[in-house]
Amino acid sequence: MKALAKTKAEPGIWMIEAPVPEVSHNDVLIKIHRTSICGTDLHIYQWDEWAQKTVPVPMITGHEYSGEIVELGEGVEGFAVGDRVSGEGHVTCGYCRNCRAGLRHLCRNSIGVGVNRQGAFAEYMTLPAYNLFKLPDEVSYDLAAIFDPFGNAVHTALAFDLVGEDVLITGAGPIGIMAAAVARHVGARHIVITDINDERLDIARRMGVTRGVNVARESLVDVMAELDMSEGFDVALEMSGVASAINEMLEAINHGGKVAMLGIPPGEMPIDWSRVIFKGLTIRGIYGREMFETWYKMASLIQSGLNLEPIITHHFAADDFEKAFALMQEGSTGKVVLNWD
Ligand code: NAD
Ligand code: ZN
């Protein structure tokens, strides 16, 4: 089969011929139809410090995917050949305390698809059946290929009640934009999103934000005055990982505000802790998606009319992966989808 793999410990990724993986006990074999490129895949491509210490070579990359089951391993129940699926990219241990409590997203031993085990940028992939999510008919393969980052957005956006609230989202990357769309769908009032990239803010506007703010040119405080928001935001979703964005957010949030943090800062990051204390803020870190509550919520959001289509801005055949990676690298796209059919 064709697969996109890290075969050398140096920048780049290469299309290789690899054996179709064998299906063991409790696993399924998936014929991959679509994949999508994540920031993590860019780190692996660039072979940065994180990738060098995390990813063993050779490794088939990719963890955002959709496809159909073509073979069931021994002992698999609840799935059938032909089922349309996407699935969770964290393979959890099942024996740690959190796993045993049903809090699999907090597993301390989780293994990453396309990071620590062979990934989805391939014609076929095996995965424990436990990790799969069966797709309702309303969810296309294109859309299902972005369920992993959509799950990050849903997990973060639903961390706190947004009904009737004013919501600040810092960072209009694909995940920030999808979180904005979810906030709109579930009934937030003002949704303000910040970025330094106008193209991304345009996509966010198309997906229903009240106001996109280019913080390189405009001040958030002015925008709050414009929207008659004298007291500040009720909830903030941090989706940039950038220190200045986080400090702006701490300034703009109201006393008693709630903050969900998804963006990953590149290293240690100083913030003004006195703001957290004097404002009595609640801060919650968000990792991955809840298994599988977030997945059910994602499907239901789509089935109840949430339109995510504008966030997929580019499609490529898998063979054109170099073009797709180069475009992602520029940082002005929404999600970029690769077709493996
Ligand atoms: P992304 O890098 O595409 O988006 C980040 C956005 O922040 C970019 O559009 C960038 O222009 C913007 N930005 C830069 N400086 C800014 C500033 N001063 N103010 C506001 N915005 C600014 O990433 P993404 O794929 O949308 O993911 C969002 C974040 O979530 C990333 O930090 C990513 O690493 C992280 N992430 C976390 C998890 C998790 O489980 N916690 C999972 C996936 C991604
Ligand atoms: Zn575990």
C-alpha cells in the first residue's frame, strides 16, 4: 500500500510502499478515504526538537482520518465490514486509574496514532476497535477526516456553559474557528475572535463570529466598547498558545470568568497571575477529546445543523502531499484534506 512516512531522521516526509498491516485480536483494518493535516504533522515534517525526541523512525504519520472497515480482528463486536468510521487518535492503556474510571482522555499511558504507532496517512490502517466512532449518514468522509480537531474545538467550547454568554476566542486557527461555530450554535451572545492573520479572521466571519479582531492593528478594549461590553467576557477559549494573546485575554475577561486552555505554548510562559487571583478566574486545561462523549456531541452538532464546511479550504490528492504541506506551512488556510481513493 501507499503510505506517507517519516523514514529518515531529517526534515521531510516521503511516500513509500509499505505492507498492508496485519489485523490482530480486537483490532480492525480500515481502508482510509480521507485524511487531514494537523499542526503536529508539520512538526514531524520539520523534524523539530519535539518531533526528534518523540517520534521513532520509520513512522507512518497522520492521525486525522476517515474510512471504512474492511476486516475485523478476532473478538471484535459491535462493528461490521463496511461501517463508515473515524476514530480516536489516542490509544489508551485501559488499566490506569483514569481509564478504569472511564476518563480515558486523562490516560497517563496513551499512545498517539501517527506519532508513537503507525498512522493514518496510508491506504490502510489498523486500530483497536475500541477507538472507532461509527459515522452517521449526515457526516461526509471529508468532514469526518477533521473530527479529531473538531473534537478539540467541541471539548474546549463545551467545557463551560456558553448560553447567553459573551465569549472571547484567542487564535483563529482551524480549531479556534470551529470552536466559534460551536459557540454560535449552542447560543452564545457575542463571540469575538482574535488573530494576527486576516485570511483566517475572514473564515471566522463566514462561520458566524460577532467580530474578528486583528490584534496587530486593533485593540480588544476598543472592540469591547463598540459592542457595549463594559464588564468583560464571561468565557474565554484560548486557542493560540501565544503569551501576548493570553495576557490580553486575562485583561478582557470579567471577574468570575471561566477560561478553557487548549493552545500549547512553545515553552514556559509568564502570565500576570494577580489577574487570575483578583478576578477569581477558573482556568481549565483541555487535552484531546473525551472518549467518547465528545464524539457523540460532534455527531449531534452536525446532525442538528452546525455547518463546518467553510473550514475545509483545500483538497489534494494524497500524491500531491508536498503542495498540501507547503500550503499548511504558510498558516493562512483552514483545514487541508488529502484524498486517498
Ligand atoms: P494554529 O497554529 O493553526 O492556530 C493558532 C492561531 O493563533 C494562528 O492562526 C495564529 O495566527 C494565531 N495567533 C498568533 N499570534 C496570535 C496573537 N497574538 N493573538 C491571537 N492569535 C494569534 O493551530 P490550531 O490547529 O488551530 O490549534 C490551536 C492550538 O491548539 C495550537 O496551539 C495547537 O498546538 C493546540 N492544540 C492543542 C491540543 C490539545 O489537546 N490541547 C490539540 C490540538 C491542538
Ligand atoms: Zn490509561
